[in-house]
Amino acid sequence: MADKRDFYEVLGLQKGASDDEIKKAYRKLAKQYHPDLNPGDKEAEAHFKEVGEAYEVLSDSEKKARYDQFGHAGVDPNFGGGYGGYGGGVDFGDIGDIFSSIFNGGFGGGFGGNSRRANPNAPRRGSDAAASVIISFDEAAKGCKKKIGVQRIASCPDCAGSGAKAGTSPKSCPQCGGSGYETRQQRTPFGVMQTQAPCSRCQGKGRIIESPCPSCGGQGRIRKTEQVGINIPAGIDDGQVINIPGKGNAGTNGGPSGDLQIQVTVRPHPLFERDGFNIWYELPITYAQAALGAEIDIPTLDGRISYEIKEGTQPGDILRVRGKGIPYLNGRGTGDLLLKVVVEVPKNLSKEQKKLLTAFEEATGDKNYQKRKSFFDKIKRGFQ
């Protein structure tokens, strides 16, 4: 634990950062250090794992609270149960519920309060797990299926999550009767004060395991990496998150698993730029094509198609090809393809070409150039 950097420092945040700030920082750094974008870079791979570990803790409200109070010890798997680790000890989540119950009416006796205690053996939902995937521009536009490796906390298969060695089962703690609490009374000048504290024998769990499962050390959960198949919908954009219910970290005491949140990174395309559900690129055409019009082939996400350039097309005009953009995410319809016209002026003309172009210019005059004629008309009026 001494060698670990502070999780807030890993994400470039200050302690007390909001959930949105944590999520944004994680997405930025996960994309920066993703192994697919840094092939063979061991340092980037180490940073990627470090960022994932920090996000796993700080994105979970319970783990974040334990980390803020106890530091790495509060979430370390070898220190008091932590977040699905190995080895016995205090489960800070259980203690949190116990202390909560104390301050929600834990004074009895002389003050007459009735304690509302949390059940330490009640089912609890698992926390969410995080992963990332990198896809191409075309895969984002059309949708695809991917398999990714996900690190998650799973129910131990050898003990079915009970924490007890095969053939045995946990027993109710004889000291607290399975409640996880010990009641203490103290005489004060105001009467008898009654408080509750975690059971010293079961550390607030309400049960004891005499023969721990050797695979999980009695925790009932193990950390594993598994391949998860995901369907990426057509139209997804860079930075969006896919949520897969029930594929996150396993719950405790028979509680449901959390969700798996997958951040999507889209590689840039060499030609297309995305603008919402539209895509666009600069279309270079010749002076003659712009003046006379032409039938040309243009690239789209579905391949090359024939397109008509109208006579008199101007530089900077935006031409729209309807329905050739990005499909609306989880909806009906498709964006458009936008073509920004760039008229390319020829270079390195021969003498003959220059002669022809000069003759063309003299024969044309200003009457065919509307913007030019309007510009010089304004100049004349302004200086009269």
C-alpha cells in the first residue's frame, strides 16, 4: 500500500471531487493510456491499470467513503475484507451500516430510544465495474459486436459465495446471535445510556466461518478477468458509455451484481469528420467543374456514389447529400453527408494554357462574376 499513489492524484483531481469530475477524468486518462493506442508501451499499460483501479474505488460511493476516511487501507483486499479481496477482518461496509444504525436512534435505556439496526446479512448489490473499448469510425457508424476483457469481482465458484469451505456453511455468531451488534450499557448522571458496537467476535458480520473456503479466503468473492461480448449500437459517438446491467461486480449475501459501464473511444477517420449525426469533408473540384458543372464520384460511408456538381458552384458552398450520414442512436433516421466545396486554382500553366485562359478572361468580363461586380459597384458608390 505504501507504494500506491493517491487515487485522486492518479486521476488529477482534488479530494472531494464530484462524480461527474471523476467520470470525466477517468474517460480522458483511459483513452490516453489505452493499450490499443499505445501498443508495446509498458509504462502506458501500467498507467491504464492504475487509472482503472482508482476509478473503480472513487466511482463507488461506499468505497469512496471508506477511501476518504481510511485511505488505501479502507479498500485494500488484505485489510479487513476491503472490496472483494482475500483474508478475514472487518468489512468496512458492514461497520458503516452499524454506525449508521447507532446514530439513527441508537441511544436506548435512560433516553428511551429504539434502535433501528441494519441487518448485516441482508443482500447487497455489487458495485459497477468499468471497462473501455476502441472502435473504428465505420464501426461506430454502422454498429458492431466486440469481445473485451473485463476485470470484475465474481462470486467464488467453489463456495457459491458463502465463504465457507465446500461441505460446510457459515454459522450464526453465538456472541451476538447473528445481529452483528453488541449492546453496552453505562450508568451516567442522566441515567443508563445504551449504545451498540460491532460484535467483537464476528466483526459485525453476524456470522462466523469456521472453515474458510481456500479459494477466496472466506470472502465469498474473487477477482477475475473474463471476456464479455458487447453489442455496440450504430450511431454511437466517441466518449459515450454503454451500460450492461448485471455484468458488474458480484453482490454480497445473495445480492444482485452491479452494472458494467464501457467507455467507447472512436478512432478518427482519415477523410470524414463527424458533426452530431452529420458527417462532412472538403471536396476539391476544378475551376471548370465549378463553372460548367460536372458528374463526379464522391466517397460515402457506403462506398462511392455519383454526384452532380451544378453549374456555377462557388468556393465554400455546402452541398448536402441526404441520408448518407450517421444513423440516429437507438432511433429512426440518418444524418446527412455535407460537402464543403474547395475550388482548386491550377498551377504551373504552360504558355498555351495561359494564352487560352487570358482570352477566356477577356471574353468574359465582369458580367459573369456577380460578387466581383457587386464589390466594385460598392467601391464606386463609396468614393463618389
